[in-house]
Amino acid sequence: MASSSSASTSARGGGGSDQPSQPQQRRLMRTQTAGNLGETIFDSEVVPSSLQEIAPILRVANEVEKSNARVAYLCRFYAFEKAHRLDPTSSGRGVRQFKTALLQRLERENDPTLMGRVKKSDAREMQSFYQHYYKKYIQALQNAADKADRAQLTKAYQTANVLFEVLKAVNMTQSMELDREILDVQDKVAEKTEYYVPYNILPLDPDSANQAIMRYPEIQAAVLALRNTRGLPWPKDYQKKKDEDILDWLQAMFGFQKHNVSNQREHLVLLLANVHIRQFPKPDQQPKLDERALTEVMKKLFKNYKKWCKYLGRKSSLWLPTIQQEVQQRKLLYMGLYLLIWGEAANLRFMPECLCYIYHHMAFELYGMLAGNVSPMTGENVKPAYGGEKEAFLTKVVTPIYKVIAKEAERSKKGRSKHSQWRNYDDINEYFWSVDCFRLGWPMRADAEFFCLSTEQIRQNNGSLNQENKASKDRWVGKVNFVEIRSFWHIFRSFDRMWSFFILCLQAMIIVAWNGTGEPTAIFSSDVFKKVLSVFITAAILKLGQAVLDVILGWKAQRSMSFHVKLRYIFKVVSAATWVIVLPVTYAYTWENPPGFAQTIKSWFGNNSSSPSLFILAVIMYLSPNMLAAILFLFPFIRRFLERSNYKIVMLMMWWSQPRLYVGRGMHESTFSLFKYTMFWVLLIVTKLAFSYYIEIKPLVAPTKAIMEVRITTFQWHEFFPRAKNNIGVVIALWAPIILVYFMDAQIWYAIFSTLFGGIYGAFRRLGEIRTLGMLRSRFESLPAAFNASLIPEEKTEPKKKGLKATFSFSSKFVPITSNKGKEAARFAQLWNKIITSFREEDLISNREMDLLLVPYWADRELDLIQWPPFLLASKIPIALDMAKDSNGKDGELKKRIANDNYMSCAVRESYALFKNIIKFLVQGNREKRIIEKIFSEVDPLIANETIIREYKMSALPSLYDLFVKLIKYLLDNKQEDRDQVVILFQDMLEVVTRDIMMEDPGPGPNIQLVRVNPPWT
């Protein structure tokens, strides 16, 4: 491998591609490393990934090569030396080939560049060029009246820094000292380089105050508010710079990254400015940042944090001072700290409550520093737990938590592990939904259970388990609220209410069909009604099964469950088991002579007199929680309030219905939406049950009774139930298919009802109303109005229709948009064009089709009309020409016929305006322009007075149209050789207008020439 030592200083060589540098960095391709390496490899953007530090040097070499080839050569030689220092063994991919090819080019171009050197030595050449570059570019740009383009200044300063780096290396090689003048210049360049850095939207450096975006009053107000650092305790060793702000102070105290601070500074300024301009829309009313803007932004930023604090019963760390002058600064500090944490959190943003925990402690430290609190541990003023060293927040806060996430991801084995054996982002975030998260401490304890590994991972890391590792296994947090167990029982658990309801309805229908006349009214007879009441016993048994199933499927999460959740599961099982005993016993005492198993129960507890009221009381007590749930379902605003409440009595009441979770509380639909939802399912279930009763269950009762009465003593086949009575095997075979259909036909009824209701609802909502291209053309005029009515927020003064009237109403027909609705048309044009452009990007339409469908963005104010897409106006002009040719001098009739078709009217007016603009744009010469103006000055009044057809001969209008079409084709081709043809076309058009249409006497015409052959839009 050739090294830098093999090329002497006098044998410096280098080269660069003349191709412009590409905007994105690319790695050296495999094809380049495998074969011949051309000179394009030395493009600054194609260096190997391990040598990216030399890319700016090669970029500068490419830039200065035309002005000074020797300086470009020296830059490339320095890049070669630096590449060798970065990877001396050439172990990186493509490095060996890159360095070899670069060295070959250096040797090849050394002599030509050496001959072109102006100064006696390379050091003098570099010094001279550096000074020349500073004066010609940097000073010239700085002294410009408008401070020039900021991007050019930024690039110039970066180039100057690279040139100085090369200059130092060359002087060091030749043992020469740098002149004091050059060192002073570089100090200025280095100082300015800190300001001229890339930015996203706002250039916040001191020299960018004259930029257009920085002149907005709302931007200036937000920036001035952020730069109020009065009273902030800066670190002793901190070197202040110009225009410090509160985010710089937060960076110095908490150790945030530099670029994160820059990004969040822009973020906060834009947030404040946007809200501020809404409060003060007029520029003359913006003396300073409005307090209401601060409060609104702060409310939105800390909405989740305050909710989290209330949920855990902790006071927030957002303490405001009593001195009014300091309130604004304190609010900005709190908001800046939150955004800096969020901006540097990376993937921790997937765990918002984890960020709340971090912010809670850091905001308390911020309050302690500003209040001058003294630490009880050290006796000194409060300081951040993790210090303010460079990137302290990233290395000491974010990285440990991220390592926990990475270890859990490793345990997933790319999704092959069981769900209970590893945690994802949501599982880890749920750790911070409990007060137990404060056991983690601040600074976070390394031995906390949050950082503990499981036994399996410890075994993978260490190969064995010792006593200490076994203890840590018991402390692994694991899943907190839910552990997925893949089982078919989830079908019954997830839809337990549906299954229970169908089972109870089936029992009730069989009882009604079996007893009495079989009509539904038989339920009102006393005996049948008592038998139907047995469904509550079945409901209690099903409730017990559901409670047991909940315990089984949630068993793997029991180790991480809180005590209250475990207690709830136990109470659920005990309560269900209690009702399974109480309801059958009390039911047995409702009968004087109870049938079946009820008689056995009554014999166990004593054959006392019947007491139906006792069972009714038990049923009411059993149904009381369901009654409360029904009331909360019917009135969702009450349930929403109760779920969000943090009162103990409310929490206890809601605890029985479902475990308390941080997310998903109070997320309920409106009362009207629930009403529609309920009515849909009531109608569906009533229809399904009526069908099942009359078609499936009732017809089987009589055959079943007949089968049960038949006595069979001799069986030809093997008897499966030898001791069974009433031919139970045959009965099961008869009822089994019907029972399966009974449970599954709900899907069929749902498909039927959803189709019916969806069709009716869609008809009222006018969905699918436009089904063909012809309908689209005829209804396109109403689309802008429909778009603005449905998608654009209404004014506060306009009452908004809600409820049933708004849903099922044909009164919301959208009228075509009028010509004075420019804003509405512009809004619609943006949406429509975005849709059409996306069609083209997905290759659903061609370029020509896209051009025909796009709505023009530009508008001619003189026309005062809405401009439609070309596909609506196609073929309208030829039709209008035929109508004008055959009008027989009747202007009023022609205007009426054209006005009946709005698209034709727009096409005629647009075409005439475009015709005038093109003619006036292309005609040259004062005499020729006067003639053109005279013609239009005669035509326009006739159009306004509706007498043009009577005065002029319209039969020649198609000829003028054909000539204009040819002119447009020439302009689209935009070829210089067609210039003479365009001149002839203009003369033909003038002849047609003056002789055939206006019917003037022939005379010497003007020699019309062209100013340009380029069309106006190029």
C-alpha cells in the first residue's frame, strides 16, 4: 500500500473532477472498487464512509481548481495525508482503492500545477490565495448593502476555514510561521463561522437581523423574549457570546447537545410567533410577546405532563415566581427545557410518560436553581443531578434508558419470543403509569428494578446464574398491565357479552316455545315467567366462567400487577361464585313445588314456604352494577367525567368496572352517536331473534317432544347413550346444527343491516353521487363549494348544523361557486392539484392527462372569472366558433346560447384574453403596436355592446382560429428557425382580421416583426 511518505512535498499532485458536487453524500460503489477508478471518484461527495472528514477538503479543491490549480492540488494532497492518518491500514471498504487512485493522480498532476505556480513556494502560494479569497469573497459579501445571500456567506466562511487548515499544514511542512495578519483574519473567520451555520427556517445569528423572515414583528417579539437572561446564574467557567438566550443557559446547566438547542430554539420561536400573531393580527399592535400566547403554548405543551401528575397524585414542578416581571422568563424556561428534553430523547418519544418523569425532576432542579435552594446533602446551592458537561443529558439520561430498550429488543429474538418474555416501548412506558416509578429515583439508581435483566438474559450474558443474579431476576419489572396469551379462549373473552346475551336469549326462547302455546305472549303467564327467570342463574354461571377466564389469561402478568388489580380479580371470582350459590337457592323458593334441580336445592335448605320476593330482591342486587353501567352508557358525558376524576370515591366506584389505566380514559362518543349505534344493534338483534325464534327454534319444539315420547327398545346400530332417557342422542343431533346456525347467523344479519344502513346513510351524505366522467364535468362547478363547506373551518359567527338534521338532510346542496369567490376557488385548486399530482406520482395518469386535469394556479384579475381545468374546456372553442359562424348576426341569441354553458363562456373569455396577451407580447415596433391596439380598441366596445356579430363577418373566424393554433404550436416548439414562419403567420392573421372579418379596404399593411420567439412562460 502506498503511503503518504512515498510522495515528497515537491511531488505533490492532485486533481478533481470538473463536475459539480452532488447535494447528497454517497458511498463508494462496489463497481468503483472492483475496476478502473476514473477521476470522478475524487468528487467530494463520493469518498468512502470511513473518510468522510476529508469530504469538505475535496469539495474546496473542486471549487478553487479553476482559479488556482496549485491550491486545489495542495488541498487534495492534504486530504490524502489526512486520509492516511484516519485509516493508516486501509481497513475500510474502498479506502485502499481510493488512496491508490488519489496518489496516482497527485503524482500525475504535480508537475503541471508546479509550473503554473505564481509564488516561489507552496506556502507563499497558499497565503496569497487565502488573502485573495478573503478579500474577494468574504469582505465583498460582508460589505454589500443587503449583506448578500446568507447561503453564500456561510459557504465562503466554511471554504476559508478549510483553506486555513491546508495553509497551516503546508507551512508546517516547510517550517514557516504564519503572518500575524493572516492569524487575525482567521480569528475573524472563526468567529463568524460560529454564527453562519446551517438552519432550518430562522437565521438567528446576529448578522441575520436584516433577513426578510426576521423582520416580522411576531418573530422579533418571540426572539427578544427568549434573549431575556436577566438574573440567571451562569456557570463560573462559562464564556458568554453575543445574543445569549435562555436556551443557551439551559444547555450550559443541563448539558444538551448544540444542534438540539438550535433546532428547539427555532421550534419555540415559531410556536410563540404563530400563537402571538393570532392574538394580534395587526402589526401595529405587537409591542412585545403577549402573555396569552405564552399561556396557550404552555397549556398545549404541558397538557399531558399535568394530567400525568394528577393521575399519580403528585404536584407538578411548574412553580411560577410571585414577581410578575419574572413570570414570562420562567414560563419560557419551562417550555424550553421541555422541548430540549423532547428534541434529544430520540426513540424515548415513544414513551411520553417516561419523558414526563424525566421532565418532572429536571424542572424541579430548574426551580431549585432559580429559587436559590440549598441541597441538604452538600450544603451548597442546588445543581443539576447530572451536571452540565457536554452532552451530559444524552450520555447520562437517555443512553441508560435506551440500553434497557435495546436489551429488551434483543430478547424478542426478532419477534420469535413469547410476548410475556420481553417488553416493547409501550410495556416499558407503562412502568411510569404507577407511583412505583418514583422508586427509580433521581439521579436514577443503576440498581433499580427498572434496569434489572431477566434470568434468561443474564444467562446469555454471563453463562451462569449466581445468587445475586437470581435476586435480580425476581426484580425484573416485566409486563405491567397486560401480557398477551395466544389462545382460542380470547374469542369468548373478547366477545363475552355477545356470547352471554345469545345464550340467555336462547334459553328464554326455548322455555317460551316449550311451554304453553309457544307464542311470545306466553311469557306473561306466571309459570312461564318463573321459568324464564332462570336465565339469571345461567347469567351468574357465565359470569363466574368469565371471571375465572380473566384470571387464567392474565396469570402471567400477576407478578407485575399492583395489589389493587389483584384484589379486583379475587373479588370478581368470589362475587361471581357467591351469586352462583345465592341465585339458585332463592330461585328454588319461588316455587311451591319446584321442578327438577330446584326441588333438590330446596330440600337442602329446608322445605319452607315459597318466597318469590326474595329472588326478585337478589336479582335486583345482582343487576345493580349493570344498571349503573347502562346509565353511564346512555350518558357518556357522565362516564367521561367519572373516568377522568381523581377523587377516591369515584376511583373506587370505577375500579370495580375496569382497571384504572392512564390512557384511554374518557374516550367516548357523543350521545347522538351512541343513540345511532344502539338503534342499529337493537333493530339487528330484534330481527335476528325473531327470525331465530319463528324459523329455527319454534318449529323444532314439536318434533323434539315427539322424539322424546317415542320408546325404542331395539337398536339396529350401536347405542351411544345406552342409559340416556328420552332419546337424548337424537335430540342433540337434531338441535346441534340449529344451535350453531343460531350463534353464527349474526354475521349474516350484520352484513344485511350494514348494507342497508350504509346505503341509506351514504345516499343522504351524497356518497358516490358522481360516478362517470360526464357527471364529473357537469357537477365540477359545485365541487369548490362542497370542499369549502365540508373541509374548511367555518367562521365563528356561522352556526353549525349538528345532529339528525345535519346527517339526514338534502338541504345541503352545494351551489356553483361564483366569480367573486376567489379565495374559495384557490383553496380548492390546491387540494385538487395535490390529488392529481399524487395520481401522476403513482403513475396512474400520464403527463398529458395531468396537464388536462390540473386547475391553473395563476389568475387574470381582468377576467374576473374562475379558471377551470382544461379537460372541462376541451372542444368548447370549436363549438363556439361554429355557433358564431351560423349566428346570422343575432348577438343576443349567441350570447344566450354561450351563457347556458358556463364552461363554454369561460373558455371563450379565457381564449380571447390569452389571444390578446400573446399578440401584445410578441409584436414589436411602435407603428405595429398602434395598429394592434387600434384593432382591439374597435373590437372590445362591440363585444361590450353585443353588436360584434352584426358589424363583423364571423364566417372567417375559423380561419383565424386555425392560424392561432399554428402560432401556439410554434411557440411550444420554441425553435429559432421558425421565427420567419411566425412572422408570416402574424401577417396572415392580420389579413384575415382586417379583410375577411372587419371587411376593410385593402391597403399597405404594417411590416409586423417579433420581439421574441420564446413563449411567455419560458
